[in-house]
Amino acid sequence: MYSRIAGTGSYLPEKVLTNRDLERLVDTSDEWIRSRTGIERRHVAAPGETTTDLAEHAARRALDAAGVRPADVDLICVGTTTPDLVFPNVGTLLQQRLGIQTGCPAFSLEAACTGFIYALGVADKFVRLGESRCALVVGSETLTRIINWKDRGTCVLFADGAGAVVLEPSKEPGILSTRLHSDGRYKDLLLYPDGVSKGFDLVRKGEAAVEMKGNEVFKVAVNTLGQLVTETLNAHRIERDQLDWLIPHQANLRIIEAIARRLELPMERVIVTIGEQGNTSAASVPLALDTGIRDGRVTRGQLLLLEAFGGGFTWGSALIRY
């Protein structure tokens, strides 16, 4: 038994923040941002618009694409770093929004930018074990809520959005494997330095925001993702030229280009959305996947490699026969 992707969906908030807009907020320039990140614009959630709001839009579009009803869903798994509440979790809130009253499991997990890949890995196991026949997997974030708009090293990067997929059982290979990793030794290179058990002390003082040592993160990300790609392909005895598409986490265009070079894969076979969407953390991979499917580049039968890297550090891949 395998799981396969039956449908995808995505959602981006209406408000768009361009590099020109950021020039008025922080000491930066359009040229500086483009040359270092590849980002031109990003979407920002409206006041009162939550992570669950974004997730609901993406989920409904994925369900429509799969041709299933909310009542058919028997598992909800959401990857997010920016939940609406400490509890109930976003998965449960989304379950209520969709009107699902079957008592199916619904939960969130937090693995920073790798959250969707982790959620996909969990849901894939449920389907393979016969415990789910219609799994809804979502990556949804409102990262702009937790950044410092005076820190040009981070505020130019992050954005809001959501992406979703519906998984169903299949006798034919769909998700061939998911490979999940983490290493807490790097915890101080990319983090949000406050939380519940710390009493939200920094939040109360207005001093909490995403912190990142960009150059160090870049080096570790490129090396780690390069090894991950090799590990994934070798495990399946797949040659690089057999890949149809690389669908990476949209963190930084330079990282994406570095991984493509390691794969000896032309950028024409890489789905890149960072220029228009920025870094949407756990939402970026499903957003890119949905973009590629809806514009016709990604078609049934093609071999896809999804990968992501996030704070923790966490990293993971999914090899998929779409």
C-alpha cells in the first residue's frame, strides 16, 4: 500500500508587500534584497487573519481538486510554527472550520520550515498502515507576526501563506519515501527566543522576534540539503537525471540554485516561487507544489523531489511519483 496525492490547494493573503515598500520601513533597497534572496514581493496576512484562516482556504481548494468532501477526511495533520492559540491546535481548529464531526484525529506539529514535510511523512504512514483513507496535510504560517520589522536580515525574507494536499491509498507508488532529520546542536542559529514555559517574558517586553545568523544558516543548509538529496536518491537507486522536478523550500534563491547545481539539474526543472511569495516557512513547499501543478508544469506520472530545511535544525525530503 502506498499513499498518493489526490489533490492540492494553496492560499496567499491579499495584501502584497514589495521591496519598494520595505525601503520605507527599514534600511534596505530593492537591489539589495533581490541580489541576496531573489525575493521581489511577499504576501502579508491582514489584521485578524489567522493561520487557521489561511489553512482553511488552502484545504478547501485541495479537497475540491481531489473531488472529496470535508466529511470524507479521516486525518488532519498541520505543520506550523505560528499557531492561533497554544491550544486547541490548528488541526483541531481547522477540523471545526471544515465541519468535520467524525471524531477523526486532528493535530499540528512544529518543525519550523520543515513542518509540511514532517506532516506529510506522518500522514503517509497513517495511509500506508491502513489507518487513513483520506488524509488532509497542510502547511500554514503567519510568519510576519513574529518578525522584527527593523531587522533587515529577517523582515525582508518571511511571508504568510498556506498550502495543502489530500492523500489517498494507492496500489501504485505515489509517495515513495519521506526522510526526516534534525540536529539540535544548531538551535541558536535560527530561533524564536521565547515561549510558554519562559513566561513569554520577551513578548511582554516587546523584544521577541525571529533571530537568524544568516551566513551560518546558509552554509549548513546547502551542505545538509546536498547530502539529503544524495541520501534520498541513493536509497531508491535513482539517478539525478531521472528527476522531473525539484520542489524545494523557498528560503533563499541562492540556496535553491546551490542545490540544483549539486543535482546537476537545470533551473528550468526547479519550481521557484520565492520571488513572488517570499519565505512562507512550512507553507512554502506545498505552495510551490500547487503552483507547479496548476500551471501545468507538474503532470501525472512525473518524479518529484520535495525538500525543506528549518530552524532546529530540521530537514527532510519526500520522493513522490505524482
